Amino acid sequence: MRRNLTLILSFLVLASGLAAQTRPNTRLAKPAKVQYGTASFYADKFEGRQTANGEIFSQKKMTCAHNTLPLGTWVRVTNLSNKKSVILRVNDRLHHRNPRLVDLSKSAAQKLGYTGHGLTRVKVEVLGKKQPSPEIVKQ
């Protein structure tokens, strides 16, 4: 009986060690190059507050908040309902309980044409850490 218990415990310890080794480390996983989700835009109360990267937030800048992309990443955000797109730089984070993919400055939301609705479905394409060239911005 004691030997069986020892074998069972040894098996469980071995199995848990193997499971831990085969599990992917989600912190090291790279975000997808193209993401789909819901976009919102900042409330006016955030004007003048500090963002996650230390900048002062302005509704006039072409910036956004995203929870998984590195700060300083350039993205193209496309409104899926009207196909309008803008190029933005990630400089902030959303609240960890916020289910939205991205939160845009009001000027970016106006260019995408959804300030009257508050929310819209978007496609977010990662462009990289370097500022995009003018040709990419015009696309």
C-alpha cells in the first residue's frame, strides 16, 4: 500500500513538472501583427494627465492606449465600418479590466469617424518601433 502511494505521488510530481515545462510563457509571447477588436476614445478628463510612457496626454495628438503592444509602437488603426485609417503611436495603457483593444485620442477617433457612436470595430496593424515613412502614412 505504501509503495503504491509512493509511486502515485512520484508520478504526480513528474507529471506536474512536465506540464510546467511544456506550457508556453505568455509574458514572452509576441502580440499578433494584426488584431481585431473594439476601439473607444479618451474622455476629456484625461487631457493634461501623464500617460504610461511619461508624456502628457493631449486629445490633439495622434496617440493611443493598448495593453499588449510595447510603448512606442506605431500602428495603423482602421475603422472596419467605413475603411478609414490613421497611423498612431502607442503611449499609454488601458485599465486592466477594460475589454477594448485600443483607446484613441479624440482627434484620431474623429478622423476614423466614430466620435458620435463612442465605439467601433477596428483592425490594428503593427508597423514597428520606427516612425513610418510618409508613403505608409498615405496608404
